Amino acid sequence: MKLVEPPSCSAASTIVFIGRNRRGQWVAQQQNGLYGGLFVNRAQAVKYALFENGQHPEMIVELSREIELDTSGETAPVPASRVA
């Protein structure tokens, strides 16, 4: 039996923002800042976002401007484009 950590969000799917920070790393962060992370590529950021939001690609928003991982818990910036 393989143990897998459950997604951080227990409610219905939530919006996850992805984009690059000023250092070129990929960031994935839940809209309210409840979870997030830094990734070396876009594919891993999207994979994480899908896992955390319950496999809802329509709830992933890719930002065209820089995004920094915010650990303060405040809301993320307004989305620029959606990822399908």
C-alpha cells in the first residue's frame, strides 16, 4: 500500500495561480495562500496544482506577470490568463 499525502484543500476545488517569479522559478499558489510551492518547471507546477485542487484544470490560472510565493496568507494577484 502506497501512502500519499492528501490534498491541502478539503473543500470544493479552489483556484491555483501559477507563474514565474523574478528568478525564473515556477510558483504555484492557492488563491488565499493556504498552500503553494516553488518548482523547476511548468509541468511540475501544474501537476502540483492539479493534485492540490482535486484535479480541476479549469481552476488553474497562469499569470503572465511575475508571481512571488507569498507565505503571509494574503490573497494572490488578479489572474491574467487561464490554463486548460
